[in-house]
Amino acid sequence: MKRKTRVPQNRRPLLAALLALPLGLSACAGGTAEEAFEAQPGALQIYSSQHRNVTEAWAEAFTRETGIETQVREGQDSSMGHMIVQEGKASPADVFLTENSPAMTVVERAGLLAPVDESTTAQVGDGMAPSSGLWTAIAARSTVLVYNTDQISEDELPASIMDLANPEWAGKWGAAPGGADFQAIVAGMLADQGEDETRAWLEALAENAEVYQNNIATMKAVNAGEVPVGIMYHYYWYRDQAGDTEGSANTALHYFGNQDPGAFVSLSAGGVLASSDMADAAQQFLAYVTSPEGQQVLVDSGSMEYAVGNGVASDPALPALDSLEAPPVDPFTLNSDDVVAVMTDAGVL
């Protein structure tokens, strides 16, 4: 008989609340797409599941530079993408910003995006815009393994993220499968390893991993010694390290490299809605976000995400983006619906 995921007693209410939320929610963005919203006439409508401080910094700087008023509607990656699809051509959205690319491909497959100006896609690095030309990367983040340095040494870490499915790792790792961040990582694994390998790995997660609410909770659990290692994105650790280190003082990061599925790099995406009645302003906004000035706003925000604009250096604390040896996964075809289906079948969601 399949054993249920082991959840410590003090986290059972938290897990129940998490699983009651819509699938694909991210732990990062503030607010939800389901909250009451009234568009301000004449304001550029930015639907965003990116970090609140980054989006607001972009919007405020853009308004200062152009005089164009903006309004940000905050939500969560996949649920906001599906909401735009449901709204269709009647959506108030002019621009959509995501944390992970699968949320954008949902909207792209629905035929709701306008081509991004070529001058905008020329501002980002090679491989940072799909051949369709319908959206562009605006930031990037890397998968990492956070580990408790008091409990495990670096030479004892798994060589591959896939090794966490092995029996010797039962009960020794944590993850946040309910979040869009983790689901993007699984989307990369699905594209790189195929459905059978991914499903087996997810089944091992359902059996043997500790489930947490989000990346921050995973990091804090590793820091507290609840589990030796956890899967997350890099920037949570770097942000905590730049602050009081309360959630990461006892930890370090491991980058899998070697084109391992655990070295997956996710692209945050930006697109313009084809139904926008402020199309010129929407294109200007996306051009600003990917410009050297806009990418510097990202770096200066303290989000610790990677800049993707040409000639803009990410925070110096980060290892270089081109040094991460990510797997050869096409981020422009990742399908969040397929991921949720596989994760649900595997008993993770």
C-alpha cells in the first residue's frame, strides 16, 4: 500500500491549507488574481506574478520616464495565466509578467499574445526569446540544492537531483510541490528526462520527501535541521544571506551543473496581450523592462534574480549565469498543464 507523505504534526494544518489552493500557485508574488479588481481608465494594465517589489519598481520607473500611468494586478503564475485565457479578448490586461515561463506558454498556446517588437528581443541574450517572437525573458533563476552544513558535507550530496529518489534519501529531503517554482523545475525535468523517469521521481517524492509550503519554508526547515537538504531556487538563499541570515545561517547551496535536471534555469517571461487597447504603451513597457536601465532596476531591487539583458551584470554575489551548465531544455515549450497532470497522477498534488 502506498504510504502517505510524511508530514510532521505541526505542519499538517499548513499542508491542508496549501492543497486547498488552486494548483500552480507560487509562493513569491503578493496578492491573488482572484481578488476584486477594477481597472483604472487610461492606465496601462500590468498583470504580474513576478515579485511585487520588482514589478512596482519597473512600473514606477517607467511612469517617471514616459509619463504613462500604470496599474499592477498581482497574482500567481499558473492561475493568472489561466485567468487571462478565461478572460480571452475581453481581458483588461495589456502586459503579462511571469515568474516562470510555463505560465506564459499557457497564454501563448491560447493565441492571445502579440509579437514583441524585434528591437525589444534584441536587448536580451541569445536564447532568451522564443522563435515565435511572442514573448521575451525578463529575468532568470536557477534550481539549487540547499543543505545543512552541520548535518551533511558537500561530498555526501547527491550527484544528481534524480538520486533523491533512491532509498537512502528517504526522509532526508524537502520540497514545495504546491508552488509554481517547483512545478517549473518539474517541467524542465519532464522535458529533459521524459515522463517515466519524472513520474518515478515524483512518486519517490510523494513517499519519502517532507512537504513544505514554499521555497522559504523549505530553506528554513533545512536550516533548522528538519531535513539535511531541500530543493529550491537560488535567490531565496542569497536574499537571506544579504539580510540577517536568520533562515540560512546553517546552510550552503549546491549547484548540480553538468546539464543535470537539477541545474534547470527558469526564465521569467514578459508578453503583450493582442487584445490590448494600449498596444504601443505595452510594447514600450516591455522594451523598458529589457533595456539596460530596466534590467538594472531588477538588479538594484535586491530580488537576487539573474539579469538577462545584454551588457547588464547580475548581483556580484551570484555565480555567473553562463557558468551554471543548465540542461538543454527548451524553456519556450514547457507546459504547466502537463506537469500538473503528471504530478497529480504521481500523488504529489
